[in-house]
Amino acid sequence: MKDAKQHAAEIVRALRERGHQAYFAGGCVRDLLLRREPADYDVATDATPHQVMQIFPQTFAVGEQFGVVLVPQYSGETGAPSTSSGQAPARRAAIVEVATFRSDVGYSDGRHPDEVRFSKDPREDAQRRDFTINGMMLDPMVFDRTTNGILDFVGGRDDLKAGIVRAIGDPERRFAEDKLRMLRAVRFAARFDYTIEPATMAAIQKLAPQIHQVSCERVREELTKMLTEGRARRAFQLLDSSRLLPEVLKEIAAMKGVEQPPQFHPEGDVFVHTLLLLEKLQPGVSGSVSKTLAWGALLHDVGKPPTFRVAPDRIRFDGHVEVGVKMAAEICRRLRFSNDETEQILALVANHMRFADVERMKQSTLKKFLRLPAFDEHLELHRIDCLSSHGQLDSYEYSQEQLRSFPPEAIRPAPLITGRDLIDAGYEPGPHFKEILTAVEDAQLEGRLASREAAMEFVLREFPG
């Protein structure tokens, strides 16, 4: 099976064999020059969408009005997926976006062009793109990582060398066309540890309030990428300096200047503490950071600003966990997270303070805590929380030790009895069943019950009918 780069190169070759111009374009060119593996490959051409679809019959014209056609590669033969009797359809392996050279006219919704005009000139196409580092094209037939095969009409190579994110042309115009580009500028600058060119930054600061024209889903996706690409602290510092932070996450901006008790938090205020956590969100063996862990780290102390008070003994944040869960729920709703993602993020916020009690927990409470879904995320959040404040890892190490000492069946044993057993024993079904079954499970987890018979004796004794 061909890889995505080879598939994209064959698309370029096929277009050229039919007399068209065609190049790699956009982020894949940037990544190849940086010796990074591109996440995907895009092709720019002077062929119209209709012409592209004639050359590649098995396509998806997802954005034909904008000149965009998706050309998939199938794991079987190059032609259409097999549909003959007894054969499974071929599996799509790679999809390349093929876009016609164009200029964009008008952006009344602040996200999409009102009209596109197809072009035969790659220079015109480069001028409508977002940033210079994303505005280059590449001829895959002659590219050698030096000077051959690069079309750079916007100064992208110089900005790559200098480590600069610069809008193409007039920054205010670029951002007025597509408000999401403001967040993308921050993300690229954080990802590559680049600086945002002063005029580009000034335009973002001026237009930051207009980010609300972008859908909540798109904002969420950009923020999630910032949190999970390994440069989260830098991203949120740039969100702050660009004035985007109070627009997209006012609850995080509110952390700035909120003092903490120095005996527990010598690092500084709540915002500084949160940035230190974000710095420790580093990709693991999978190459990425868990989305829910990243958002849990960002939001774990979101309830502190509204609960801040100075007590006679020290600064306190009474009830900040409960308040934080409600605030995190509102943020997840606003950004339209899935139900499963919301549940895990809220669980991380709700449980992050419980580690302080692990060494004093009853066995039943401890085992239920250790079996929380995705407990590894709870454990990692606690670790980076400690390392970003007092540095003490006693509770973290105790929790790991307990996890190692308990076999899985000891943490999540099969139930000794069920509601059917209670009915057979003459109990009327009702809300009290949960109380009875929970009491039995707790006794089982603490080692006081080990059989169905013992469990029923316990029920009859503790919950007489």
C-alpha cells in the first residue's frame, strides 16, 4: 500500500500528464522543509474541480464551490472500490485534498468566502492563504530540501528560518476574512516555538473580540490542539498576550492575580500554577496528550477565583471543587464536548483533591477510588498538580503502590448478591435496594464478606425487613 506522500505525488503526476499545473501546498510543504512528517498532504492545481473529478472518478466533492475535491487512495487496485459478489469493498487508506488555484472574494460571515474565482496562477492562490509559512508550494518531482522545487511567493522560507508567524499581506484583512486564523496563529507559534510578527500580533489584539463569530466547535478544536501538541503553556501565554484568552475562556483569564497560600503554592497565583501544569502535558508513547487529561488539567482549579477568601489563618478556597465542577460543566456545554468527554473532564475536576485522603481511606473507599474510569488520568493529573506546587508525591506513590498490590478482581469483584436475591428474600423493590447493595459491596471490598451466604446473612442482620 502506498503512503500518503506517494499517493499525493501520483496525483500531481496524473494532473501534469494531462497538461495541468500541480504542486504540494500549504502545511505539508512547511513540515517537509522542517523535516517533520506531515499529518496530511494537500495538492493545489489549475485544474477545475470538474476536471479533477474526470481524472479521478472516485472522489468526494466536499467543497466543490470552493474548488476542493478529496481524492482517496484505496488499499486495493487504483480504480473504484470492488463491489463484486463475494468481495469486500476496498478500504480507503489515504485522502488527499486537491484544491483549484483561486482568489477569494468577500467573507461576510467571517469564516468562508462569499465567492471564489478560479485561477491559473499559483501566485494568486498563495496570496489568499493565511500565513507565510503555510503559503508555499512544492514540486515533489524535484524537491531536494534545498532550493529546488519550492515556489515561495510570500517569503515563507525566510520566516521559517527566522521562526516567525506572519500573516500574508495585510494582517487585519487576513483575520477579517477568517476569524479562526487568529487562533491558528497562536497554535502555530506555540507548536513551533515561533514568535508572532508584531503587525500580525497587533491585528489579533485588535480583532480578538470578533472571535465569537467562529463556531464553538471550531474554537474547541483549536484549543484542544493547543493543549495536546506539547506546547500548551506557551499557547496559553500567547492566548493571554494576544487578548484572545478572555474571549474564548474568560474563566481561565480570571485566574490571573488570584493569590494562593504560599505554604502550599509557593509557585504563585492560580494562573501561574495552571500554566505549570500545562507545561507538564507532554506527549507519551502514543505521540499525543489525552484530550480529557489536558482539559482536566486546564480546568482543575477553575473554581478557585470565585471562592477566593482571606481567612484569619490563610487564603482559602472553600468549596472550589464543587464550584469548579459546575463551571467546567458550563464550559464543556458551551464548547459542545461529547457526553463521554464531558463526563471524564468533570470527574477529573471533581476528584483531584481526593488524593490528599488516600492514606486515610477505608479499603472500600480506596478501591472504589482506584477503579474510577481512566484512573491513569486522575493519577497523572495529581502528579503534575503536585509537581506544579509543593512537590510532594507521597499520595501519588501510595496510590501507585496500592494499585500494584491489588489484583483487578480485588478492586472490582463480582457482586455477591443482586436485586433478584433481595426480592427472593422477601424485600420490596425500591430506592433502598441501592443502599443495601452498596453496603454489601463495601463489606466485600473490605474483606468482611466473601460468599453469597455471608452476604445474605449480613443483609438480614443489618437491614431487617
